[in-house]
Amino acid sequence: MSNIVEALAIETGMDVDLVERIMRSAPVRYKTYRIPKRTKGFREISQPAVEVKALQRGLVENLLRNLPMHQAATAYRMDMSIKDNALRHAGDGPILKMDFKNFFPSIKPRDWSVYCEQTGVLIDPVDVRLTSLLLFQRPTGSSVSRLAIGAPSSPFLSNALMFEFDQVIADAVAKDHVAYTRYADDLTFSAPRTGHLVNVEKIVRTTLRALAYPKLTVNDDKTTRVTRKYGRKVTGLTLTNDGKVSIGHKRKRNIHAAVHHASLGKLSKESLGELKGLLGFANSAEPQFIGTLKEKYGAELIHFIQTFDTPKRQR
């Protein structure tokens, strides 16, 4: 019997035969829909079926959570947030931002198989095959499986498979006094002077070509260099010149206006739900701003918004 199947049966309380049947059919047991991106276009989300998701979570607990993740990888980690990611680049130096094209969908079962072979995390070919089926989605009409945006196991797996890339990049750019972090597909580099960043793009592209897995491509349209003159942002947060991070003046003005409307009873339930999310974001990144709001509008109103029961959207 497969060790993985047995472990997942114990973790989930399912019968071992049922676990294996679900794993073998898992690649096609997804519901896919699209949500609008913050800028333009749509992002495709693929939610696994309930039983597939249960096994994926079981695999996270039994295996994926314990795989090495480089300290430069700051996304999907219990002890880190976008604030932690941004603070690594705090100060008044320039930053370089890069991005991968189709990050999750570019990661394939072959990458997991090669990773298992090189690291020895799984040795039994049956275990490698079954976990490949459980971890990757095969979209309707496609013969190629890929990592799904929406599966609970995808974030952990992506960080594990990117360990070697993160290590090579972090070591290489550190020689030029450059700090590096990766938040999912967002790469950020910062340095004391612009000249230190000159070789970074070449290092990234050379590393991508040299590594056996995963096969990723840089999104040239999103490669940007920013200095203090033009306002430096990292994962949605503004880097201040005194070494701190902020949610930014524009976002603060918008939140102030929304809270004012809420105080007058002029916000819909949907808008209150959106404001609740903004306050949560602000509290995690710049908690002192929440204190300012409480002083101006009253702690009772802010508490009401923060605990508002957001209505579920119909899909």
C-alpha cells in the first residue's frame, strides 16, 4: 500500500480505497471561475471539490508544510505578511520589481517529480505519481496539468519548488549589497544605490534558464525601477524614507471618506464589507492609523465595521 494513501486515510478518516480513488480522479475535479483583477483583466480561480480539498489539506499537514522554504519567500507563511515583505526593503534606496508570467499555471507535475528525485522527499514512484495527481489540475479540454490558483496545497508547493531559485538569487545579489524577497510571483530587490541593481535582471534570467525546475518566464511589462522621488511601493505598501511602511496617503483618504459615510449611515452592506476588508489591511500594515480613526469617529463605530458580518456573494 502507498505510504501517502495510508497517511491521508489516517489524517482524513477516509477509507484507503476511497482516498486512492479520489487522488486518481483529482485533476479533473475542480470548479473554475473568473474574478476581476485590481488593474485590468480577470484571474482564473479553480476550486477543488470538497473531498479533493480535504486530501490536499491532509497532504499539507503531513508533507508540504515541512518542506524547506527560503527566508526570501514571504508569501503564504503563518509568521509573515505583506508588511514583513515590504519592511525588508524599508529605507530610502531604489528598488527593482519583477514579476513572473502565469506563475502557478507554469508549475507542472514534472517539476514536482524532479524535486522529489533530487531531494528524496518521496522515493516510491507510486507516491510521486499519486501526489502529482492530487496536487495538479488538468483543465477541461487540456492534456496538460498545472498548479491551480485556489487549491490549498498550491501555495506551499510553490514555495518549496522555488527554494533553489530563491537561494541562488539571494546569494548572487547579496554580493552587490542587494536585498531580495519574493511574495508569490512578485520579486523585489532593493539596494543603497541604483548602480547596485544593474546586474539583477541578468542574474534572474540566467538563473531561470539554468534551473531544472520550474520553468518560469519574466513578465517584462511589469519590470520597474523606482526611486524615492517617485514613491516606492512593495506589495501594495508605500516605503517611507524613515524606514517604515505605510498604506499610503490616497488609501487613507479613501478610508477616511468611507468611514465618514458609514458614520452617517450612507454605506450599503456590500460597501461596509469592503470597508471591513480595508480596515483589516490597514490594521495589519499600519495599526496606528486605526487608532487615528477611533479618535476621530469613535471606537464603537470602528468596532462595528471591523466585526460587520459581510453578506455572501452569489456566484
